[in-house]
Amino acid sequence: MHLDLISPLQEDARGAGAVGYSSHQTLASAALDAVPQIVWTTDPAGVCTLLNEQWYTFTGIDRSNDTSKSWTEAVHPDDLEQLLAVWSDALSSKSDFETQFRLRAADDSYKWVLARAKARLIDNQVVEWCGICTDVDDRIRAREEASRNEILYRSIVQASADCIKIIDLHGAIQFINEPGVDACEFDHASDVLGRQWSELWPPDCRDMIRAALDGAVAGESIRCSGYCPTAKETPKWWDVSVTPVRNRAGDIVQILAISRDLTRQRHASEQLRWASEHDALTELPNRRSFEGRLQAAVLRAMESGGTVGLLLVDLDHFKHVNDSLGHLAGDRLLKILARRLRDALRASDFVARLGGDEFAVIIEQCGVADELCKIGEAILQRLKDRVRIGEREISSGASIGGAVFPGDATSANELLAHADIALYSLKESGRGGTKMFHQRMREQARLVSSQLSLARSAITRETVDPYYQQKINLVTGEIAGFEALLRWRHATQGIQLPHTVAEAFKDYELATSIGEHMQHRVFGDIRAWLEHDVPIGVVAINAAPAEFLRDDFAERLLDRLGQYSVAPHRIELEVTEHVFVASASNYVERALKLLSRAGVRIALDDFGTGYSSLSHLRDFPVDVVKIDRSFIERMSDDREVCAIVKAVIDLAASLNLEVVAEGIETEEQRRQLADLGCQYGQGYLFGRAVQSSRVRRILKNSVRDRRDCAALAPSRLLKRA
């Protein structure tokens, strides 16, 4: 209701005749009571003279109360002082009155009202004040809520570490939060307000930003990332989210852009990626990186018709450095050789450490195999320079196997496999140098793989079947002992000889497994013979060089002897000269000395065929020397071979070592060896290897044969005896 309407209603009531005054007053009061607002009037001094029905309905105050006083009691105590001050000013100045305050409602809650009053003047004198109070509680509280929300949102925006911007539909920045100003290294927000957002990005990212803005204008939410340096040229990477802002009608009126600094995360991610693709010690790419690079190089060669060369580099005797000088020295050597390897190649070539002491080199457009071989030789020359580790100088060497795509392979995997085959072939024939793949090597590799597979699947303790070959005293004809020889039963092909799984003896796991199976079976047989008082003498068992690759061979063997209650002096361990030059030669020395102290006899098998050295007889606890069958079968026809055999026999006699000749097949060979002073012999002349069940019978029959053998003994041997 307008304030100017209140006074005319009252005037109409006053101006009516005496008879009609009451009825007019009633009509005026009814009209005022119908108004939805609170209507009130006061005298010139401000004393309330009228309150319509809405006052009583709103406040719940009883009509009997003195309204001149009760109205102030309905005002919120916190608002009363301010209200009275404003009302006093209006009374004194005769000016319009307007204010907002909280008024107690009938339910004892306080609601905001807007109070307005206007003075009615006659001759410039106030004769009455007319006012209304309008309920504005919902509006005030909505505004307060909006204000609180705005404060909250602004606090969130300002507290956010992200760079938050409000952008108009033309791409100009209208707002940026303070953290955004700091993150972008502007001095003030005014430095960026009004500028085109896309222009703040590097040229190669501006199309991306413009596309994101266009998408937001079209109603899409866009996410992208890119590089954008700060105002002070600090390099930074950003993750950007661009979203349309709509009004209540759903129209897009602005764009919200949130940019998050990803620089630290990106650096951390790059470091993790680098670590996942590189070897921490040498800082060269690792196997994972190598495999991806090789695949990519081969694909490029397929598309361009080019070539890819692959070299696998294996450091020779690196384990000896670790074992003798320690792992720190080994690590230093690896770092030095890795740097030399990298320096020996072109910038476009790729070198990686595959693990341990193995490296790989990828050379694109390498030409033919001969050219790749020359590169390998150049690498070897670079690696062979001596390396100083502390006060020691170390000579390093390497073995390299290589293959070329597409000449040697049709895929990256095949190229790697063939280079590995070439490396394996080189190491089999002796370390050092460079060897390129040839198709015939693949057949050998297949044979190796087949034998390893066969050994893994077919050889168990149950399938191992030791056969025993007698060792004869060439003087008395007596059986001095036996050698346990490996045989194993194939499911369909019957008894098999060791050569069917020869490659297994070069693998630690397989060689150890087969050796353990043999020891259990042999020691079990010995235990059974001893329980039946069978005079078996000493039984020889064989050990492959690979079985010494861990430093526990002696302990494990002695433990098994204890399991079967077999005394160590009943066992002779045969090793070939290869064990002394293998990478685990220090383990071999410790194991043999420990076994010898325990009572196990040590025999040097195949003497003269490998890396023969008199130092082996001096430095290791050898009790027996076995002359290889290749000398025995030729000694009757070759005077030089016969001289070698005689020299070995004489040398052994001077060192107080027992001599055993292997492979004696004829009576002439037996007689000739006896004349030279050889004490013991093995071979088909005396019998083939037999199963354990036949050993007792052989020992019984040997008594009769012993006399004949003694009668044939040469006078020279009798004198020695």
C-alpha cells in the first residue's frame, strides 16, 4: 500500500457528518485491515495512534496492550537502538523515514521488515506520521545467504592453488584469483585483466586454447594440457579445464577456466619414466627400453628397405672381478666399460645394458654382416684397455655375437634370438672376439634347447639309473673300486647315455639336479652293499663344472653322505680340468679342499685333454690322475702319444699320485700300460658298466680272474710294488 493513501482514508472518516462518522471510520479501518502490510500512524511526537490488524496478526500482541509502548518491545534488541536513532532523526528533520529491522513474530521468531513513514504537513507543521511495515524476511535472508555463499566461494577461489579465471565469450580475461596471479608470476591481476587468454600461451598452443574456448561457447566442457611459461619465463606445464558458465535461464554468459600447475608432477613422472627405461648404475637404457627400440628400428627398416644390426656384448670373466675385488669394484668397472662402449659408437647408435655383464648395441643402416663385425671388433679394441680400480689394474675383454636384419632374421625377436645364438656359439668355442650368426648355428641351438627341455622333463630321481664300471688293479687283477656312470630311462626309448642331455651339464640348475639324483641313488646303493658286507672298495662319482657355481657343493655332498651313513673315504670325486678355469674356480678350490679334509678322494679326470697345467696338481688336493681314452687308443701306434702317457705315469709316481688309464679295450693296451707302470685301468676289456644288481656277481667272479691277471704282470711293475 502506498503511504499517500493512508491519510485520505482517515480524512474521509473524520470529514463525514456526525451521523456517518462511525460508519466511515468502520469502512476505513476495514480497508486498512485488508492491506497485507502493517499500517501505522503516529502523532507529531512519534507516539503511535493507529495499528492495523496485520500488526496484531504478525506480532501476536494482544490489542489491550498500550501500543505506544508495546511496539518497541517487539523489535529485536540488537536493532532497537539503531531504529530509534533513525526515527528520531526523521521526527526532527520531518524527512521521510525508511529502515530495516527485525520484528518478533507471533511464533517468537524474528523476521526482517522494511519500515517506511511519511509526515503529513499542514502549514509546514507535522500533524501526523503515516507508515507501513513490509515483510522482507525472505529477501533479506536470501541476500544474506547469497552473500555468505559469495564469501565462501571467493574464499575457496582465493585459497585454491589452481589458476582460476573468468573469461568472457570473446576470450578476454575478466577475473583471475590471487593464487593464479602468483602461479603465472604476474605482479598484479590488472596485468592480465582484459587480455586475450589465448595470447598468453606460446604460439604452438594457441590453437588448442582457442579450440577449448570455442567448445565452451558451444556448451562443451573441454580438458587439455600444454606448456606455457610464466610472465617471468619460468617453464611450466598446465592441465586446463574449460567450462561454460550459465545464467538462470540456461544461457552461456561466461567461461570458467581452471589451470593446474603440473610441472612438479611432470618432472616426477619424467624421472619415473627415465628410471623405468634406464639402468641406474650405468645410466644406459635398460632391457625394456632396448626391446622397444629394437622393435621400432626393425619396423623402420621394413618400411624403408634398410638394415638393422644387433650386437650382444658379454663381458668376459666379470664375475671373477666381483668375487675377488668386491661388488663396488665390479660396479665401477661396469660404469667405465659402459661409458667406453657408448663413446665407441655414433650418436645415432643405441646401446643398452640388458642386465649383469651383458650389453646390446643397435646399429641402423649397418650394411652387411662384415661391416657389423668390424664395428664389433672396434668395440672390443675400446673395451680391452686396462682399467684402474684402486691400486689394481684390470684387463677387460668381451665376447660379441651379432646378427643383421633382414639377412639373418625376419623380425625383431628373431634378430635378438639369432644374435644370442651367435654369442652362445662363440662362448662355447672359447671367449673373446666377435662372431656373426650363421644358419647352421640355429640347428645347434635347437639341439641345445631340445636337450635342456628333455633334461627338465624326463630326468628325475626315479628315472636316474647309475651303472657301475669296475676299476681294475693291473698288478693283481683285483677290482679296486667302481665308477658310477649316469644312465637314465626314457619313457619310450629305454636306457639313455649322458650325451643325450649333454647341454644340461652346462646349466647350474639342471646339472645340480642331475648330480643330486645320482648321489642319492649311488649313496643308497653303497649303503645297501655295506649292509651286506659287499667289498666294493671306493666308488667314483662325477661332478660337472656348473655344479660349483655356488659355494655350497662340498657341504651338500657331505650332508648327503651323512643321510646314508656312508663314510667320505669310500667316495672318489672326479672333476675335469675345466673346473679350474671356470668362473667359479675359487669355489672349486674351497670345495675340493673341504672334501679332501673330510676324507673324499679327488680324481682329475680326462687329464691331458683340457687346460692341463702342473699347477693344478700342485695347488689342488688331487689324489688320482686319469689318463683320457684318446691317448690310450693311440698309444700302440703313435710313439709320441706313448711317450706322453709314460710321462704322465712317471709324473704321477713322483708326486705319489694314483694313475688310472681309461678306455682299455685290448690286451695289448693293458700289457703296454702295465709295462709303463700304470697301476689301475678301466675299459671294455674288463667289462662294461652294469646296474647295481650285478655288482655282487662281478665281485665274486673277480677272485678267479685275479690269479690270471697277477701272472701276466710285468716284472717292472712287480719291482715297483
